[in-house]
Amino acid sequence: MSESHDMMADIVADRASATTDPVKNLRTGVIFTAEIDGSPSPEIVLTELGEDYRNVVLLHVTDDGEAAGINPLDKVQFTLFGKLSTAQIIKRRDNPANVQNDFWAMQLTSKDA
């Protein structure tokens, strides 16, 4: 099984240059890279978060060191489709069987400031 895990980690590392975006942690000023899943399955959102969050994204962070610096309630910024978005980390999913650390983030609006 370990060989399969190593192969999956290699695939994720190989695709990173084409699938990751820079994300800035507004608390620390540190920029990390993440695959931004802007349309997670509604069923996963419901089971993971217990509510119907409509403005959530899932940040997949491969680097464990970068992931260690991200805390719940941190605000992050990233640009998608030419639009600067600010979101707040609401939950961390750190599964040792997954090559990436996942962070649920809820998009913030000017009303949330």
C-alpha cells in the first residue's frame, strides 16, 4: 500500500504547477499554495459542515509545513477568475491517508468585516 501512497503523492506534486494558486494568510502575511475547489459537492458540505453553506471553498494544501501555519478563523485572500476573494477558515480536515490537508473556507463579504 505504501507504494500506492507514494505514487499518489508524486502525482499531486507533478500537477501542482498547473493546479495550485497562491493564497495569502491575512493573519501572518504568509503566502501558501493551494488547489482551490470552488464547487465542492453539496452532500460533502452538508456532511462535513452540518449546514448548507453556500459560499464555501475547499482549499487543498499539499505542503504540510504550509498547512501547519493555517488556523481556524484565519482570513485568507486569493484571486480566482480575476476577482480578489477573502474567506475565513472554518474547519481543517487532516486525514493521514490523504496526501493533502483540506481547509474549508467561507467567503466573506463587506458585511462580514
